[in-house]
Amino acid sequence: MSITIDQISKTFGRFHALRDVALDIPEGKLTALLGPSGSGKTTLLRIIAGLESSDSGRILFGGEDVSNLHVRDRNIGFVFQHYALFRHLTVAENIAFGLESLPRKQRPSKAEIRQRVEKLLEMIQLPQLADRYPAQLSGGQKQRVALARALATQPRILLLDEPFGALDAKVRKDLRRWLRALHDEFHFTSIFVTHDQEEALELSDQVVVMSQGQVEQVNTPTELYAKPESRFVFDFLGHVNVLSGAVKNQKLVQGDAWVSLPGNRSEQEAQLYLRPHEVHLARAPSVHARLPLRIDAVSLIGSEVRIELVPEGWHSEEIWEIGMSHNEFAQQNPSRGELWFAVPDVGHLFSGDNSQPKTVDWLYVEAANACNM
Amino acid sequence: MDTGHRRVGDQPWVRRTLIGIALLVAMFMLVIPVVVIFAEAFSAGWSTFAGNVTDEYTVHAIGLTLFVAALTVPLNLVFGTALAWSVTRFRFPGRKLLITLIDIPFAVSPVIAGLLYLLLYGRNGWLGGWLASHDVQLMFSWPGIVMVTVFVTCPFVARELIPLMQQQGSEEEEAGVVLGASGWRIFRKITLPNIKWALIYGVVLTNARAVGEFGAVSVVSGNVRGETNTLPLHVELLYQDYNVVGAFASASLLAAIAMLTLVVKAFVEWRQSRPIVSTPEKEVS
């Protein structure tokens, strides 16, 4: 069932939690609401569920206005951040609660309910824990029970509030994969709230980036990462290396650092945004950039070596991060304290007040120059 | 202790002195008086005690006291639960003020409370005149006694519930409503089991106070023997009649109720402090 969010606004006292949010959630897809705390993502989720009312605007499920429909009658599944399992009921009773709450006419028989609960317990791979109480479960188990409870009444919409927030890294990864598989099997429309960009990009079909009660950008994870439309989205999605300076003679200059910007004839303040994978390290500056940096730390864990660097002779608000393959690392062997030069391959230039970046591709420029020679 | 790390209270003489003083105070202020009550009550023998307790007026006082408690406790149970629910589950202007107002009966002397009711509902009071013209008499009869007792005991249940319900939050109830449960079903299946022991604790305290209330009741009751005399008032009346043994016999009944209350209270506290079993199992994946 598709969900339409039509010009939703919400204030808490003087605080604008949401401002005219309009959004389409496609049917059968897993959508992430991503944003820092205070961006209004949880409020939006609760308004969709009906746990909170909006000051203005409408919520439509499959084209039908449900704004005035009580949360009880919306037939949605909701997974709470801290699971909110009923502590005085066993796992099986927790899962059965929704079915037993159905009006008498729609309520399945006791035997049927028991069967459904058993099936759900198998689905979450915890049939042996049916008679346990929530306090006897680990975080990951509670999360799965909460999911089974939410899915018991077969809702067509599943809403999850920071579903993996309270779990440790290992369990989180497992559960993420499991939820994705579950979603692909049952194809309900799901929305989950998260502040973790990695989680949003890995798990969802569509990411909605929110900031200060507004939608910043909506796109698929791949497109979003490749083409952020604002500084905020750029900053929020993974690490970014920034060179801010002034454009002069087709060069962006700050202190000892400069990057050539072929064809850029404007003269104004500008910031160059570079993802860790869009830059490589060299012992000497290249023809189109001179970015001296000193190595501060080297992290070998993961599929890529991550190198943290501090600007030398120029300034950056945050440290720079550059990734390289283990193979490359073994060949070049950069180590702490050494002076290296960052060479950008592709970058994104925000100039003046323009909120949309312009992509600069030096590899392409070099190739074109080579052809012309 | 040979760790070399000593706190002030670790020195044996400090410990012994403090414990000694505490025991001494408890002995003279608490234990001996209670023992005296029972000793005096039975001082003229078992049969006199039985005679005193089964005296017509004493029996009536016991009946009235239990009757007042039987009305007060359910009233305050409903009131306290509703109040705790509303201030912990909703945000509304004046909420903080309401939480403070609950404590008024604790802050006001019971005698003052009784006088206030008398001034308001008595024959010459603001509402009393109108009530009297409609042939309704609240003061100097049992409705008045119930009213002041309700006033004096109304904070107990709410005071027990509010911190607990604040700490538990409303997520479980929200989960219930999302799952389609009706308000009553949520209350019965989710809220009530979660607050059960605090509720019982509040009821026990309310009951103890309702049975033993003297000040407020003495103002509004009129002390008519066999009509508006509750057990604590009866004790005083007997004592003023120089019937010391009779007074102590009635007092011993109140003391017995108090001790029963303590036992129940201790049991409930023990139940409350017992966590719901927690032995997290290893992650099964």
C-alpha cells in the first residue's frame, strides 16, 4: 500500500518539528527516513502511524485519507525503538496480542491463533523461547519478537523506529540482513527511521534525508550517494573532505593548498567536497592540485585501509580521510608523520550561495588534454 | 578492615554508639508503647477484654470505621489511578500544578481539613445552607466522615503510582493501541499488571490511614456514641470516661490493624523489589 504525505506540519510549543513535508512512499518498498536527531524523522513516523496528530496536512494510505482514522484502525505494524514488549506477557502472548485484540467477528479461533504464533516464532527463528518473558531475552531476540508481534495481524504497512539503534554492531548487521530478506519475501510497505547513514544506504530502496523538519532530498541509495544535492546531504552521508577557499585564475586557493578548476572563471568563495574514495595519495603534487597533508593515523580494519590526514600549511575544519586498497597500501607503505599530497580525481564544487554542487572531473580533463596534444 | 581504606563509620565505637542510640530510641518510642497497649488492654483479664470489645458502642464504632474505610479505599483507588494516569500519560497546561496539588492533604493539618469541610458544608456554611434546605445533612453524620477521610487519604495511591508510571513510560500502551487493542483492554492487560504491586501498596497505606484518622474526623463527626463515633474517636471517649482498660482494648484493635498493615506492606515491598527473572540467553541466530 503506497503512502502519501501531503503538506504535513507539526509544532511542539515553539519548536517546528515538521514544516510542510510532502512525500510519496512507494508500495512494497523499504524506505529510510534519515536525519540527525531533531530533524523530525521520528515525529513524521509517529504521525504516519497515528500516534501523533499533525497540525495541518493529510496522510493517505493507497489514496485513501486516513488523517482522521484512529491508530487502532489503521492496521499498521509498528516496531518501537526500545521494543516496548509487554513485560508481563510471555513471548508467545506478546505475539498473540494483536490477534486477540481483533473484534470478535474477525478474531481467529484460539487454535488458529496458536498456529499463527507458532509460525511467526519459526519465522523469527525463536520457537524455543515461546514461554520466556521479555526480561529473559537478549536485545536481538527482543527486536525479533517485536517484529513478529508487529507482523502478526498481517499489516500492509510496517513502521520501524530506529530498529537497530540499541544493538551491538555484530547483531545489528545480522538483523539488518534478516529484515531485508523478510521484506523481500513479504513485500509490505516499510518505513524505518535511522540516524545511521550506512544503515539507510545498505538496507533501503529509497532514502529520505531530513533536516530541521524538512525533506532535503529523496533518492535511491546509489543516486543519493553519487549526487547529493546540498551541502547538508553531502556532509551527512559518510565522510567528506573539504577544501574551502577563494577562486582565482581558475584555481581554488587556500594557504599553501590549491586545486585547478579548469573553465571556472568566476572569482568568489567556494568549497570543494571530496569523498574519501575520490582522492588518492601521492608523494608529490600533481599538475592540477597541491594539497599537502601529514598522516595522522592509519586504520587497517575493514576491506579498505583508511588514512586520516591533517592539512599542512592550510586549514580544514575536519580531518581528511582517504581510503586505499590493502594492495596499494602494501606498495606505497604510507606511515604516520609523513608528508603526502592528496590528488583529487573527482570533486564537487559549491560556489557562493549556490546550494547545488558542480562536479569537477580531473581524470576526464586530463584525458581530454592528452587527446588534444 | 585490613585494606587500610577506612571510612568514618568503620570504627567500631562509632558503629556501636549509633546502633545503640537507634535501638534505644526505637525501644522507648516505638516498641514499649505498643507493648503497653496490649498489656493494658488485657490487664483486667481476657474476659474483660472480650467484654470491652463486644460492647454495643465499641462494636458500632468498629462497624462504622470499617464502613468508612470500605467506601474511602475504592474511591481513592479510582481517583488515584485516574489522576496518576492523566498526569503521566498526557501533557496539558496545569499538569505540574496538579501534581503539586495532590500533596495538599499531606501539607494541611487534618484538623484544618475538618474545619474547612465544616465551614463549607456545615449548616451555616457556604454550601451547607443550600444543602440543608434540600434536607441533605453531610456534617455530623457518616457522609461527612467519609468526605474528610477521602480528603486526607487521597494522595497515597497517586503518590505511589506517579513515579512508577513515569519511569515505565507509555511505550507499552502505545504498542497495545497500534496492535488494535481497546482502551479497556490496554488498561487491563498492560497497564494494570505493570502497576499492580504499587497499587496494592497504595491501597494498604490508604486503608491504614482511613482506619486510623482522628483529627479531621473528630471535627466533622459530632461524636455521637453509637452513631458517628469511629474507633479512634471511641478510644478517646472511653479514656475521658475514665474507662482506661476499655480505651486500651479498642486501641489494641487499631494497633492490631496497624501491625497487619505493616506485614502486608513488607510483603508487597518485597514483591515489588523482586525483578522479573532476568537471565539473558546467548544470541541464537
